[in-house]
Amino acid sequence: MSMPALQTMRPMVRAEGVHKRFGRLEVLRGIDLEVQPREVMMLIGPSGSGKSTFLRCINHLEQINAGRIWVDGELVGYRQVGTTLYELHERELAQRRAEIGMVFQRFNLFPHMTALQNVMEAPILVKRVPRNEAAERARRLLERVGLAEKADVYPAQLSGGQQQRVAIARALAMEPKLMLFDEPTSALDPELVGEVLAVMRQLAHDGMTMIVVTHEMQFAREVGDRVVFMDGGVVVEQGPPEEVLANPKHERTRSFLARIL
Amino acid sequence: MAVDVEPGATFTVVPVRRYGQIVLALVVALLVAWLAAAGASSHFVNPAVVGQYLLNPLILGGLANTIFVSIAAMVIGIVLGVVFAVMKMSSNTVLAAVSGFYIWFFRGTPVLVQLIFWFNGVPAVFHDLSLGIPFTHVIFFSMPMVAFMTPLAASLLGLGLNEGAYMAEIVRGGILAVDEGQVEAAQALGMVSAQTMRRIVLPQAMRVIIPPIGNEFISMLKTSSLASVVTFGELLRRASDIYSSNLFVVELLVVASLWYLLLTTVASIGQYYVEKRFARGTARAERETPWQAALRNLMKLRR
């Protein structure tokens, strides 16, 4: 192996003993995971297994109670000096979040802005990109998700699938090094799921590092480099999709797959 | 019981006859006619006097003052409302408590009392208005309180601070109505909370806030008449100044009322267009305006 191969050894995401409680409910009970650059990781598991919570911990939308997470070598949410963790200031948190794209189950487009404005807003506000440059890039991104002609339309006038594609374009506008997808097709009518998955498939093909919480097993099998099965706040089983999905070793994985397939 | 008809027969539909409604309409119409007749046969109101004073320069000046003090107090109220709403929702307990006290106090006491308090109470308690460093003897600027607390200043303080307390609750309701997912999406894109508030939350909260702001403004146009007790020369004060010398009490009250009605009507129409503007991106934005509706009905009548 040549030298660049060594550099890719630094994982894009590394989680170590991550715990998260909501009150007395322990949602994450020690998660250890690594995601390599350009890898597409599919997070599957029953509802309440903690997979969405884990995703939200990666960009610090949820604060973890124990353990550490690094994104691209930087500790999430804290600065570590010796054994002391200093909580990061809001501005520093925002800067790191700006490098991580997130797509939500319920799209969360800004309803008072057109599709184009939704995509332009953060680059202008956060990265200080000049307005016309941001607009031009936003148009290219909308074209990339197949919605060039919907640029001046408000989210309420778009279908669920179209809204989610705008949301993906909005996240890509920040040129993230990592994309998090939180059940991106769960709120969609079945006939609209395909168009969103197609955009994600293209994104994976282009080499984006992706963590996808999903219930679309067919998609996980085709696009995922690795499938991670979570249950009860721990990682039960992980491996290549064909192994985990077709030949699960663990009983809990088997019964989950039997229920949803 | 099924009655057989020929296949393809057409039916006539007879709407329900609402006799109760017809009787009720007649009774109410009679009552209104009786009141109108009573009013017309009275000799309390001299229409000629009303007409004579409607465009009186003093009255028009009072009208201008009413409009000015209402708009100014509203602006003060909105600014204070946004500030205190954000404070009340702050995780900083001192800020939240101060805001809570402000809202509790100014909503819990009559605005008339507050007006008199500013105009008469404050100058009685504080002799001078001074600007300096607290708890030291350094003073940059000082003036007698009576010189500062003019009728206009007392009116703006009284009406504005009172309005601010109501606006704070309206703004807070608007902010709470914005979906939490919006804040998360903004944060995930790297916006800090001030940017999120300014660009994402407040514009969406406006849709919820605007209709009550319109109502508050319409209410303020009328409440501003209370400023007459602190001798501010608004519409009612000017009308009462005139009738206290010529004794055409009812005529001048009618003059004032006509102007108030015109103001509130114009404000209601304005409110409609502002609401429409802030409903961008919703189905509501596509609705027709009252003018369009009127025009459409007119066209229907002609046909």
C-alpha cells in the first residue's frame, strides 16, 4: 500500500464508549464505532434502539453523557486538555456542525423560503459566500437533485420526495465532509421513496462519507459498505450488508430482519 | 320507503325551509328600526354641528396626535415585546425572572393607572432625571423630572410599556409555535442561535404574531384616548377641550367616534394585506383579497 492509504486510516467518525440518557432512560449504552472516509454505513434496528440518537450525537444536536466522539480527528462538543473536557463555545460548535450535513426524517425545510433560498441561506449566513455565487451554486445543486425547475417554489408546493431532495441539496451546499441521514424516506409515500434513494445512491457513488439510519433493507444492501445493527442502545452486529442481512449471526438481528422483511 | 321511478329520471331537490331563521331576522330588523327611529326623533345630535367640527383644525391635529402616539407606542411595544419574549425564554434564570416580573406587573395593573403614575406619580417621587454611573456621584446629564415628563412622554411610556407586556406574550407564543425541527435544521447547517432566531424562527413566528399585532394596533388606536387624562392633545382630548367651552358634548363625541371608526377600519384593511404578505409559503397566501372577493361578487350580480 502507498502512503495515501495510510492517511485514509484516520476514520471520519470514531465513537468510543458513547452513553446517552434521557432522564432515567438509557438510550445509548456504550457505542464503539468507526466510519472510514468515503464509507457508506447503514444503521438499522428497531425503533427505540438508539440509532437516531446516536446520529444526532455525531453533530452534537444531543449531548452525550459519557464517552467521546471524533469527527475527522476533532473531538465533538469538547476540547480535551489532559483528562479535562472543556465544553465548546456555541460559535465553535456551529463551525464544526457546518462541516457535517444532516438530512431529517421530516425534511425541516424552511417554509418561508423558496427552494433556492433554502439552499442559499446557510452558505451566505455561515460561510459568508457572496449572494450571487451562492445562488449560482444552489441552482447547480438543485439541478443535481433533479429540481432545477422548482427553484422558486415554496416547500409547501412540493411533494415529500421533492422536499427531501431540496433538503439534501441544502445540506450539500455547505460542502460537508460527512452526511448524516436520519430515516430520510420514512415520512414519504411509497412511490416517492425511489427518487430520494436515487439521489443518495448517486451521492454514495460520488464518494461522500455517509451514515444512514434507514428501514430500506434493499437500499442498505445495494448501497451500504457496511451495515450496523443496533438494539437496546448497543451495537449488536455489524459487517458487510450481504453477511448481516442475509446471514445474521445474532438471534436479535435474525428476529428483527424476520419481522421487517 | 322506496318509490320506483323510471331509469334516468331527474330529481328536484327541495332545500330545508328554515322558518326559525326568518322569524329571528324579522324580530332583529324590527328592533334595529325602532332604535334608528328613536335616534332620529331625538334632538340630542345636531348634524350640522357634527359636520362643522369634523374638519376643525384642532380635531385634525388631535387625529394626527392619535395616529402618532398609537404608532409610536406600538413600535415601543413591539421592540420591548421581542426583547422580553426572548428574555423570558432564555436559559438565564435572572433574565427570565425579570421578564416574568415585567409582564406580570404591566399586564396586571390598569393602563389608566400606569399613565397617571408616569405623569403625576413619577415627578412627585423623583425630582430629577439623571444619567450617570450608578452608586457613584458621577453624573453626565440631569434635568428636572417635570420638564422631561411631558404629556407626550408620559403617554408613550404608559402606553408603550403596557403594550410591551402584552406583545411579549404574543411574541413568545409565536416563537413557541415554530416547529423545533426548524431550529435543529438551522443548527445542523452551522447557524448560531442569534442567526437562527433572526433568519429562521422570527420570520416564521411573524405569521402567528401578525394577526394579534393587528388587533393590538386597532385596540391601541382606541386605548390611546386614555392619554387624554394626562392632558395629551389627542383626538378625545381635543374634542373634550372644544365641548367644555361650547357644550356641544354629544356632537363632538360623535365627531371623535367617526374618526376612530375611520382609523380602525383603515387599520383592519391594512392588517389583511400584511397578513397575506407574511403567509408566504402557505396555502393561505393564495386566498383572494376582500377587493377581489367584492369584485367577483359584483360580476356575479351582473350576470
